[in-house]
Amino acid sequence: MKRFRVLLIISALLLVLIISFISTFEILSVNQAIEEFNGKFSSDAEKAEFSFVSTSDSSIIAKQVEYAYINAQFEASKSDSISLTLNFLDSTANLMIKGVVVHSAKIENYQLSRFVDAVDQVALYRMLSLPLQVTGHTSTIAKVPLMVKIAPKDTSEYTPDVVPDTTDIDAVNYIFETSSGIQLYFYESNPRESADGLKQFKFDFMDRVQSGYELFKATSTFKKPEYHPEIRIKLKKRDAKMIYRALPENASIVLKIR
Amino acid sequence: MEQVTDNNAKVEVEKKRPVLRFFIGLSITLTSILLIVVFVLYALSGIKESYLGMNKNSAADTASLNQKQIAKLDNLIKKNSQKFYNLTPSQPYFIVNTTYNRFKLYKNKKQIREGFCSTGSYTLLKSHDKRQWIFKTPKGLYKIIGKVTNPVWRRPDWSFVEEGLPIPSQNDPIRWEAGVLGDYALSIGDGYLIHGTIYKRFLGMPVTHGCIRMNDEDLEAVYKTLDFGSKVYIF
């Protein structure tokens, strides 16, 4: 019995030690990410018409956010490709081509990382005044739903196409990694209404496992793990699918936060 | 006799003890590992967020704006908003959604019509002579560069390959087919057309070779509303 107690105490101590060790490394990585972010957006863009200031005046904050948002949209409109704007103030997600809104969707729910409150506010406005570039993506659906068809050798082999299956059977969840380090998670809202709830849980779980693996890999070699602030967005399945399929590989994304 | 039985039972318990210990040790180890995994997967993100919440960067008035600077900011917002608003054409334009095969027609910046259409099927057709075609509708901004009534379709090579037919010469009259594109066709370049269809039951589905098919009434409205140079937004 005594040995059992000792074993229990040692296990508990080890557990606390490991958890503290991991937490410390994670917090160090968060600090590093804040420093890197502040450093990356420490100076105004070339030919900036206006220099952002740090202020507690809510009306000036609102104006600066609005200015940054319009600026970023304008920059995104210079590109020929389709871009996405995420306005968290009025909960809208717009697909745009050359500044024209081609589709507008309601953001059903969202979760912003507190990272945006922890970084230098001027650096944040500077980041928001330029579109983010998508650098990578993971998804439960194909970006290009290509079907391969081998041509018939002659007319005897030819069969006319059947009506395509257009039912939305696949769960729609995806992650965009962006140039600023922010990761945007898109989930379909109300997945439990269909059979997509389990698929969403699996998608989210696999992402957490991947992050956990990266964390173990880094901490086991006494390196700081990479920290990526997250924004989690819930959209209707149709809207989520439309947005994912419409955006090109290196799409521009504009954010309006605060 | 009773004492002998007691001793036997004690021996039995003594024998089982190492097995019991092993299982207790194993369950403690497994529980610890499970706790660490659950912590890393689910609790750690909460800890990071709590830490960020504690480190909230309260905005300091490093350089408060004077009235002149505020007026400048207001003017910039107004000027850029106007510039941005002007990007939306006041001339009629057309939007096509290739994911759900819908269209919207705009005039004076207001939607005047919407409905079903058919766009590219995303089929990759492979021929036996190693040629291949992808049947998709291109995305982005296009302009109307041609308008015709009673269009006649000139069948491209893939149309014959797809049906297992021999490919005729470029000038062979067999390539020309009337009546399959509806009453009107509008060209957006690179051989892509907005046209009618005899396969109306497929409207709202991705079945075309890249063109945009519409029903007769919608096509007529689009043809009469859009002019040369009108913008077509495809996403």
C-alpha cells in the first residue's frame, strides 16, 4: 500500500512537471509571436497617406479600423483574383472580384484569438490595412472537384453522361494559413443537423493532434514551438463551400477586427 | 485443518499481488499519459488564451490626433470609400456562381434578375492519343466581347472525342451544328460563351464543357441587358 502511494505521488509530480514544462514553452512561444508580430509591422507602408496612432479614444480607434479596412480592400481589388473580406463588426463574409461583391454571406459565429488584444495596436492596424495572403490550406473537400473520364474508343463504347450528383454529402471544414501567421478556421454551422457533426469533430481532432505532435517535437528538443493565433469562423455549409471553391490558392483575405 | 486453508489463501493472495501491482502501475501510467494528451489537445489552447488575456495591450495615447489630423483621416476614409464604391460598375453586369450554378444580373448597381444556369462539369477528358481537356468555367473578371443571334455551334475536337467519333478536318461541314445554343450567344473570350440549351433539365447543375448555359427567357434578358464591354464576374 505504501509503495502504491509513493507511485501515485511520483506520477502526480511527473504529471505536474510535464504539464508545467509544456505550458512554459507554449507561453514563451506566445511571447515570441507577439514580439515578431510587433516587429514585422513596426513601420508604416511606403507611401502611407496616414500614420496610425495608439489611442484609447474609441471614435479614433473606429476611424483607424475603417481606414485600414478600406485600404486593405482597395489593395486586394488591385489583383485579378477573387478575394475574401471578413468583417467581424457586422458579421459578413464577402467574396470580391476587383472590388465588386459577388457573394455575401453571414458569419454565424466566430471566435477571435486574444492575440489581437495583446499585440501593439499600431502594428495591428498596419497589418489590417493590407490583405493577408493564403499560404496553405487543409480541407475536408476538394478545391477542384475533378472527375477523370476516358474517351470511348468508338461510338459503341459511348454512353451519354448521367445527371451529376449535386447533393452536398461532404462535410465542409477548412483551415487557411496566412502570411501574417494567423490561421483561419472555417467550420460549417449546425453540423449536427446533418451527419457532418462527427466529421467536424474528426477534422478538428486531427488538427489538434497535428499541433500536439509539433509541440512534442519542439519541446522534446528544447525548442520553442511555433504559435499561430487562430480565428474560428462558422458559416452556413453552402457559403463555406462556395468561399472555399471560389478562392484561388494564394487568395487575399481582408479582415475587419474590433 | 482450518489453519492450513488460511495459509493456502494467503499464499494465493501473495501470488496475485505482483499482478495486481502491475495493473495498478499500468493504469496510473496510462491515466497520466491520457491526462497529458487531453491537456495538450484541449486545455493548452485555453491556457494560451488566458495568458493573452492577461497580457492585454492597453492602448496608450502615444500621439493623440489633433483636429486637423482627425479631419484628414475623415477625408481619407471618405475619398477611399468613394473610390472603392466606384469599382462597382454602374453599367449592367453579370455574376455567375459556378459552385451552385446560379446567376445574378445587375443594372444601375441593383439586382434585376437571378436564376439557374449550368457551368463547367470539372471533367478531365483523356483521349487515346494522349490529348486531354478540362471542362471548367474560368473564374475571375471577363467582358462581353461578342454578341450573336441564332448562333451556330462549331464543334471542337473534344466534342467528337467524347462520343468516340473520328475527328473530322477543321473545315468539315459536319462540325457545324445549328439550334443547340439557343437564340442568343454572348462571348467572353477564349471560346467561352453564355448561351441557351436544349438540356434545360440540367440547369442548376455542373454539366457544361466550360460555357455558361441558361434557359431561353433568362438568356434573352441577359442578351438585351448586357452590351459589348459589360463585365462578367465568375466565381
